[in-house]
Amino acid sequence: MPRLIMRFDLRNVDQTTNTQLYRDTLDLCQWADERGFHAVQLAEHHGCEDGYIPSPLVFGGAMAARTRQALLRFVLVLPHYNPLRLAEDLAVLDLTSGGRVVAILAAGYAPHEFAMFGTDLADRGRLMEEGIAAIRAAWSGQPFAYRDRTVRITPQPAQGPAMPLWMGGSSPVAARRAARLAD
């Protein structure tokens, strides 16, 4: 049986119609869910003229409210996030959706995005490894060491500490990293 996935990026050349685009997309998410689609997926980009969605997790909360069964998959550029905050946001969204969140973490590639967030593109591999370790430790619900301090993240995701982390990438280094660290 095929698995149907609906993917959105919310690009829009006419930025004055974004409110309608976002509402229509939520209608399509609900439609797909009611018809048995396996997943609805969002990716992110930042500072794009066409309005490519920069905040997929915020929109994901609205998707969770309009759907009941489809997985909610998010392609997130991990080096643009504080991994502690991302662990919290993903956990809350997972609880809100009843355990349907899948995070697909990518290292990113767009120099203008790294400049926008004040991050060096050359650091993305290190930030991926550090971030994944922090997210996994965060979802344990136990205190852990992060950047020379002890932290504790709550709540845990509905899926618990084994909530899946997938990885994306298109280079041999990214493939090896995914094989080592991702589900």
C-alpha cells in the first residue's frame, strides 16, 4: 500500500495573499488527513523573497489542531536553532499532536541563512552533532550537561525519549553523520 505524503513550503510570489495561502494550506492538511495520507511535511528557509515558510513548527501547531492521524514531519535546519529550545518546542508539539511529530534535521546549505543567524557555515557539522546529542539528552527528562552547565528539559515528548530524529543531507559526510546519529 503506498504512503501518501503532502509537502508544503508556502512559497508565494504575492505576499499580500499569505493569509489566504496559510488558511488554504490548513484546509488541505485536514483534507489529506481525512483521506488517509500518511504524513504532511513542511521544510524551512529564511529570508526568501517568495516567503518560503521560516517557522514550520509554529504552523505545525495549527496543523496538529486540524489533523488527527497523519504524521507531522518537519525538515529543520538544526544549526539555526538553540537545541534546548528546539527540544522543548518539538516535545510540546508532539504532546499537542498526540505523538505524531517526526523531526528531520538538516545541516543547511544557504550562506545567507547562516549569515542571518550569525552562524558560520563551516560550523554546521559540529553544531549538528552537538545539537542532536543535546536533543536526545533533553528528551530523557533527566538533568544533563550542556555547554558547561547542567540543564533539564521538560516535558518529555508523547513518544518519549525515543522520539525519532531523522536526518537529511546530500553529501557523503552528511550520509555518514546520519548513519551514526539518526533514526
